[in-house]
Amino acid sequence: MADEALVIATTTGPVRTLTFNRPAALNSFTAAMHRELRTALDAAADDGAVRCLVITGAGRAFCAGQDLNDPEMSGDVGAVVERIYKPLALRIRSMPVPVIAMVNGVAAGAGANFAFGCDLVMAARSASFIQAFSKIALIPDCGGTWLLPRLVGRARALGLAITGDKLPAEEAERIGLIWRSVDDAALADQTQALAQRLAAMPVKAIAATRRVLDEAVMISYADALSLEARVQAELGQGGDFREGVAAFLEKRSAKFSDR
Ligand code: T3D
């Protein structure tokens, strides 16, 4: 019998869903799961029919971060971060389509920061986020040191990172760390509705919006204005822009197709 997939890919129209599938270990990342995830992300990026990606976990957790038992990942922690978590975080940020983390349960360590690196986080009311790193004498990784202060400010970022306290989803929404927390029973349907909505939008412009927002926080105001002009010039040549304007003028729904 073939081994069960550690990352399950399903497709509903233009929406691809990837499900971490190690529920007994709270979907913590092993080297094997990382390999399957990378393959699945590349496949979604390369498939022109995919216009939105949803990532979630099987069972009661989203992802408990690095599997602390994985012999393939023990030893040189720095090398693991450099060779695996850095490319993973950058892969998410370079996806040509919007990426939604559907956080169905606890997200800890790199599992939490992986979710924060996605474009939108939809979380079940019962889900929680834990910067578990301090408990094992590490710093936040998978982009956490960059993402947390930008999302919630230095005081809250440091508080979360130092204490490693569990942050309930509703509180995460209240402080601006995630997009929405919703009733557990509504999570799948509301996330799918959001994903289908995004898939019908001009996804190339959405991916450009993510890129420019991220770059703009690191450059001067004047440089950000120039960057806006350059990216707008490129998008202005696109079929989606022509279609969007035509649809507005003709009072009809736009049909976007650029990626
Ligand atoms: O190389 C490197 O390490 C560098 C990379 C670092 C990135 C990181 O992510 S570091 C942070 C790693 N993650 C953690 O430290 C979180 C560890 N897990 C927990 O703190 C707790 O499991 C949770 C708070 C997430 C959930 O607690 P609870 O009580 O709901 O569940 P549990 O009983 O602790 O876990 C259930 C099972 O999952 C359990 O297995 P068992 O006893 O039923 O056989 C537990 O060992 C397993 N599990 C949970 N998290 C991990 C894990 N197994 C391996 N690695 C885990 N991270």
C-alpha cells in the first residue's frame, strides 16, 4: 500500500487546497512533509488554472511547527532554517495567486509564522497561535521576526515571542494579527467563499499588491511612490486592466484571466 500523502491537494474550480496531513503529530513539519509541500506549492504556482490557494491542517491542529522528533531534521538548526524555512517563507510570498491560511486549530512555532506569512488568515474561533520558540530556547523563525512587529507592533511582538503564551484566534483578530476568526462550523465554507471570490478577482494585481506593500515598508516614501509607478505601468499594460475598465464602462461583471 502506498504511503499516505503528507500534503493532500484538492481542487474546487479555480481554488487549490493543500492540507497538512500528519494529525497525530499536530501536522508538525518533517523533512518529508516539507518536500511534499514544496512540490505542491510549485505545482499550484505552475498551474494556470489555479487562481487562489488555501492551506489548512487535518485533524485538530493547523501545524505545530518543526517536528522535534524528526531525525532527518535534527542537528544543525541554522542549516534547517536556511535551507528549508527561508525558501518556504519566500515561496509563499512569491506565489502568483493569493494564499489563504485556513487555521483550523493550534498553530505553533513555525506553523504560526507560516500562517502569518500567507496573504489572509482565516481562523476557527477555537484556534490559537503560539510563538513556541522561547520554550525551546530559540527565536521566532519562518519570518516571525519580520512579520510580527509589522503586524502588531514591537511591544506585542516581543510579548508574544518572549512569553510563548497561547493567543486565541479572536484576540489575534482584535490586534490585527490575522484577517478573521469565525465560528468553527463556518470556517470551511467561509474560507471557500472567500477563496472563490479572490479567484474571480485580478490575481496578478493581488500578487503585485502583496509585493509592493512588503517592499514599501522598507524604502523611502519617494521610492515607494516610484515603485508604485513602475508596477502600475506594468499592470496598466495587462489584459486584466483593459477588461476591468471595459466591464465598468459596459456595466457588466469583469472576467479576469491574467496571472
Ligand atoms: O530545526 C529546527 O528545529 C529549527 C526550526 C524551528 C521551527 C519551529 O517551529 S521551533 C517550534 C517547534 N514547535 C513547538 O515547540 C511546539 C511543540 N508542541 C506544543 O507545544 C504542543 O503540542 C501544542 C501547544 C502545539 C499543542 O498542545 P496539546 O496539549 O494540544 O497537544 P500535545 O499533547 O502536546 O501534542 C499532541 C501530539 O502531537 C503529541 O504526541 P503524542 O504524545 O500524542 O504521541 C505531541 O508530542 C505531538 N506534537 C506536538 N507538537 C509536536 C509534536 N511532535 C513533534 N514535534 C512537534 N512540534
